[in-house]
Amino acid sequence: MKGQLFSSSSTHPQVKICGLTREEDVYSAIISGADAIGCIVGVPRSPRNVSLNRTKELFSKVPPFMSTVIVIVSSSAKEVFEIDKNIETSAVQIHGNYSLEMLEKLRGKISAKLIATLTIDVTLSPNKNLIESCVSEALKISKYCDLLLLDSGIGGVSGGLGVENNFKVCKIIRESLSQKGNFIVLAGGLTPQNVEQAVREVRPYAVDVSSGVETAPGIKDEVLIKQFVKNAKLNSVKE
């Protein structure tokens, strides 16, 4: 349902299966108990990229209780407005070199919720300077979005890399934004094997997985999705 964004009442983390390209993977996410699915639009370099029309087809299979997210790499508010006008979705998730000015233009002006992404370079040592820089950036971004997604990156490249995030840094960011309540989405190299530990350590509002439940780029595996959802929801994230 447009405008619906996960569930605010659950004591367990919400789960988003991202980078869907096939109808069978949508059904796998539904029967596995995932809370949201995501499609990547307008990113030709991604093996998970789909057209807006294909996204509409995939989203049409989603039941009303499930959220949908369009993932884009953009620095253009105009592009987001265009997407919001042409497709019904719960949220738009923005990656790339967006500006705070862009987020400010969008905040409250689109019917979909806004998820902004903060990339944590996992090749850098998690020292005081890195942590302070990440927290400062997160505080700035948080003024203009509904959720903040923490993704792992390598030298400025992020999204679907399958590289485990720095959970220590993510936890500190989440604690620094605790007054925001349900706000942090944890991503970056999550798998059925490490998601339980990640949730226990970071206690995010939601977790986001793509490559961690795939047999090949863009091809999800139903067994892995079921394992991921089950393990993600083993621990409460409430204080």
C-alpha cells in the first residue's frame, strides 16, 4: 500500500529483500515472512536493474500488508518526483552523490517515504575520526528522511557488494540517533549466517539483504530467503 512503510509495532527487526528481478522471488519473499521488497531502477550497471514497467509488474504481486521500495542512484530531485508520480510505492531509497538540498526538496513533497543511504567505507579503520565523521553525516541526513540505511562501501563504491558492514560503527550511529526511534536500516554483506549477530549487536529497526540470499546476481534463492528472515527475527530490537 502506498505510503505504508514496514510495521512500527513489531519488537523484531523488519526485513527487506532487495534487488528483485523475478516474480518467483517476490513470492518467495512473501511466503518467507519478509516485510518489504525492493527493486533497483535506472542503474544499468547493476545486474539487478529493472525497468519502471517491470517494477510495476513485480509490485502488483505484493499483498497490502507488505511494503515496496524503489532503489535509485540519483542526485536529481526531478527524477524522484517523476518516479513518485508514475508508480505506487511505499518508499524511495536514494543512493549516490545526493545532496542535503535535494533531500530537503523532497521531504514531505512526495507521497512515498524517503530512505537515504549513508555509506561506511569498510576499508578504513574504525577510529575516532571515522566514527565522528559518520555520526556527524548521519545527524545531518536524518533531518530530511524517514529512514536512514547504513550500507558498506569500498572506496566510494557501495550497493550489492556483499561486503560485511562495520557493525561497531553502525551501532554507534544507531545510538546517536536513538531519539529518532524506528529509524536505522542495516545493510551491507548481510547473510543468513551473520544477520542474527548483526541484529543483536546493532539493534536496527530493519535489515536489508540482496546478494546474501542469491545464487547468482539478481537470482534469489527461496531457502536462503527463509533462513535469512527466520534468523533476522530471532532477537528483539526493543530497548
